[in-house]
Amino acid sequence: MFVEIANLAGPGVIGANRVLTQFRPLQVLDLLEGYWQNLAAPALGAPAADARGMVLDVPVMGFPGPAPVPPGGPPIALPLHHIAYAYMVENSRLLDVMRRVMWEYRHGERLPTPNPQTQRWLNTTEQLFFSHPLPYSIRSMTSSLRPDPDAVRRNAYYRLLGMDLNHGTDDGRPYPFVKAEAANREFAMVWEALLVEVWKAHANVFNFAGENTTDDNAIFQLTRRLAEMLNARRLTANLAREEYDCVAIASWFLLVVSYNTQVVVSLDAQSVGIADRLRKIGERVGLAPHARSDAYFQLAMPMSVVLRVIEAGAIANAPAAAILYAGVLMPQMPPIITHWSIATGPSLKDSTTRQPIGVLAATASGTVSSRIGSNGSAVNRLAGVLR
């Protein structure tokens, strides 16, 4: 979200600094509100209209039409990421590290003196993400029923993806949040089985002589089940606001470390990669990010794209499965498979170490999801998942 806005605001770090440091908090909130209006209306069965009153067309893959930028800017078209985008970003501990940065700047002078641009970013960030949201705003997600915004996000991750984050509190205890009974606990297992099948198919695209183990029907059945799980949690736009808020906060902080922004410069954490910048910032505030944070960052964008397509039902039959290994989604799948393997441990590309679906069907899939996040219990066997 904010990364894409920055790309329109200027090349590289120039656009990032503009978005992070040149808008007032209410202007950024106006952007979030206007963007949500264009997104929520179609989801609730009503046409959306931009600032000029024009009805917007919403493409089938879940990407919203134009949304107004802060006052003075033209309408722009930006994708809303899947909640998996926020989940992967947050698994890196980016939000925890940046919260520690905010705390240090607001309570003392242990960190390097912030430049004027970083001061504006601190003011905007504190008011947007660390203050009580304005009543009736899209960011007003907490109440006496659910007072902790971190617990709200974890509840949404658990319900849609069946997984908790891979870290708990700063002192190592499990983070307390409500784990709903209606949750997609089998998501991680079905997703990993899909990656195995897609990799086999990808490896056979140019196989004209040997045995071809591509199974389009298996890919279709796995994507069908993923779509059913995700859409079951989204009936009548359920969890839409929670997903939107997860993506907003993850994208805001991801933009900070996507380049050597003014905030990074203030912290003397310049580097050539996102994970390295985060590591240096973590060293400044005494909180190490996840050791595999780069893999989580690299998973966020392609997983968002692929899951949006799957959830929209674009793979409606076995022949359509080819878009994942020989079609429009082919560029996204190899990076997903590579970085999922890095993040979770076992290589999905090595047929000698991975288990075939028949074996997975006889094994509870809690092992799969626990490698990337804890789901607290074993889930349905794959034989039951592919019903």
C-alpha cells in the first residue's frame, strides 16, 4: 500500500521520504479512509465512487480501483495486499523493532539525534499507529471488547491463515490473544502441498523425454480448497477491516526500511538490503529481528499476489492450474518456493527430503505450520482437507 504510493510519489528513496515525512497525520488518515471507501463498497455489494463521484470498476483479482491521495494529488490505482503480506512482514519482527525505535526516541536520547524529517515521521507514526484511533475511523479497531491492537492482528492471522506469529512477547512468553474455533488451521499444510506440486510441474515444463509428474488436478484441488477456506472466513466482508489495518501498518513500516530513508539515516543504519537495515536498527534498540527476516520480506509480495488470484477463483479447473507454473503467475512461484523453504527449513525442491501428498495425508499438519508460526494444535489430515 504505502510502498506502492511511494513508487508513484518519486523514484526510490525520494518517493519513500515524501510519503513518510511530508504528509500530516490527518492527510495520511484521509488517504486510508478514501482508499477503504473504494475498497469496501464493492465488497458490500455497492458501487464505489472516487472523489469526483465516478463509479469505479473493481477487477476480479481483488484489486481496488482508483483511490484519492492526500489533498492536492490525483486519483491513483493501487492494489490492496492479502493478509499474508502483513503476516510475513510482521514475522520478521519489523513492527516490534520499530515500536522500540519509537519508544526510545520518545523517552530519552539513547539513539542518534533525529533529523527534522525523522521528527515529522515520529509525529505522524505516533499519532497514526500508537495513539487511540479517531472514533469511527477505519483504524478504530480497538475497544473494551478487544483493547490490544497486537492481539487483534494475531486473531485475524489465526482465523485466516491458521497460524500465530513466530514470536511472542519480548520476554519470550506466548502472546495472549483469542484463538477462534473457526480458523483455517489446515492452511499451512495445504499451501505447502501446493508448493510441492507446483515445483514438480515447473520442473517438467521443458521435460520432453522423461517421466512427467505434473498433476494439474492435484494443483486445482489444492487451490480450490485454499479458496474455500479463505472465502469461508470472509463471508459478508468479515475480517475485511482487520486485514486492511494489518496491511496498512505493515506497509508503513516496511517502507521505512525499503530504502535508506531519512529515518534509516537518522539511525545510522544504511545498508543495501531490507533485512540488513532492519538488523542494524535492531542492534541500535537492543531487539534482534528474526534470523530469516529476509525470507519473510521476499515472501510477502508474491504470496499476496498468488493468494488473491486463488481466492478469487481464477483457477477454476485443472487446465487453469498451468498459470501457476507456465502462465502469468509463473514469476511469483519460484521465489515463494525458495523463500518458504528458507523460512520453514526443509527444501520443497528436493524430492529426497520432502514427503509426497500420500504421506502427508497420514500426518497431522501442525508440524508444517509450526515451522513458520504456531497454530497451537494439529489440524485436519490432508485426506480430509481435499474433500
